Amino acid sequence: MTTHTAPPPMQESLLDVGGRKIFVAETGDGPPVLLLHGGGPGASGVSNYARNIAELATEFRVVVPDLPGYGRSTKGIDLTDPFGALATGIRGLLDRLGLDRAHLVGNSYGGACALRLALDTPDRVDRMVLMGPGGIGTTRALPTPGLNSLLNYYTGDGPSRLKLERFVRDYLVFNAAQVPDSVIDARYRDSIDPEVVADPPLRRPKSAATLWKMDFTRDKRLNRLAVPTLVLWGGADKVNRPTGGRMLADRMPDCDLYEVANTGHWVQWERADLFNQLCAAFLAGRR
């Protein structure tokens, strides 16, 4: 089994962004790259990209925030337009860091955040790498079993380690045996933060208007979004359907698509070596 370099020592900050706090870890030197994590229970920036930070930091300034509502950032987001709320927070973070432009790398919920930020303010984004982003065809089919598992985590009898383990092992990855118990334990601990339990940042949309805002394939701006984009999608993704990759490639004018065989929703973790190589090359313009 391939071993992965542990994340290097990182400078940590808790920054005020529009009256809310966003936690950020940074390392490396070079063009700035923001790594935006997914929205599963217990998710956070450094944990989601633990197998990628060190390798990318050899070439880039790697900035890893906890998205609004997650980790050590201020809890709660505007659930009437969640992707817009996330994009506003991360755009404010760019301002706070003094960055006019940056590369964006986003997995799942973080991919939706990156895409919304690019649609609203394309001048702030150099290049994007999206891994199984949310919001692709969300109004055109029923939710997947994996997405239902994610959305049901805080409902019913509430969060539990068993529910978290089932989501990660049954839906997040292709090969459940690769996920150590320590990953499950850490995510479960973070998922039961009382502030998160009281106000989960990812929930079922309560109105059709909100749901339509969360479907990028209905946004006409997508057809003219010229930001160079690489889409990586696990061929066995059970959370967001791999057909979403083709939808993006068909609509965006400068979009490369790479479907990764025998891989689930967590491409950057399951196929870290491949991801690190493709991501670094694409962001550096070595397409």
C-alpha cells in the first residue's frame, strides 16, 4: 500500500471575515491554492486533505480553511442559499488574506462552493479542480443513497458513530478496508460538536427555490465560465452521480474531465498519488 507524507507543520489562524471567524491552516510557498473540503459530518479542511497538503506545498502556497459552519470556523450558514453563503465566506477570506486571485480545489460541498464563487466572481479564480462537486443535476433526479445517508445523519435518532461509519465505509469510499478506525473516530468526535448538532450546515432544502439555486446545470452562466477547470470524478461515486462530470464538461468552455475507476466520492484521499500529480500539473499549466 502506498504511504503518504504527513501534512507539514502549518501556520494556523482564526480570521475575522465579515464578522464571522474562519479557521485557516497554511503551508508552502508559490501561487496560492485554496483546498475546500466536503460537507459530510465531521468534515474539516486539514483532515480531508491530509494526503495532499505536503505534496502540493512543494509547489504552491496551500491555504486550507474550515468552511463556514465546519471545524473551528463559526457555525451556521444561510440555508436559503447555502452555496452562495459558502462562496461569500471564502471570497471574504481571499480579501482578508490579501489575495486578488487564487486557484480553487474543491471536493463535494467544497466543489460547489468553488464553482459558485467562480460563477459570481470569475476574476477571482485562476484555475479550478473539482472532485465530485455538489449541485450538478440536483433537481433532475432523486438523491443518491449516499446523499440520503449524509442528509439523514442529524435526523431521526440523531448522530451516532455507527451512522458515521456506515456513511464513510458504505458510501464515501470504494474500498472500505482502506479507512482506519482512527478516521471514523475523529470524524465522529467532530460531528457531535453541540453547536453543529444544534445547527447542521448541510440539510435538505426546505423550498423549491433553494433547490433550484443549488443546481448549477440550470445556471446559464455556466456556459460562458471561462475559468480553466479540471473535473475529477470517482467512477463508483455513490454520493454525487458520476454523470455530473459529463454535464460539466458539456457546458463549460474550458473543462477537462477525468473519471477515476474503482474510486468513490473521496478521490483526493483514495487515489492520492494520482490526484496530487494531476492537480499540481493542471494548476501549474502543465495540462
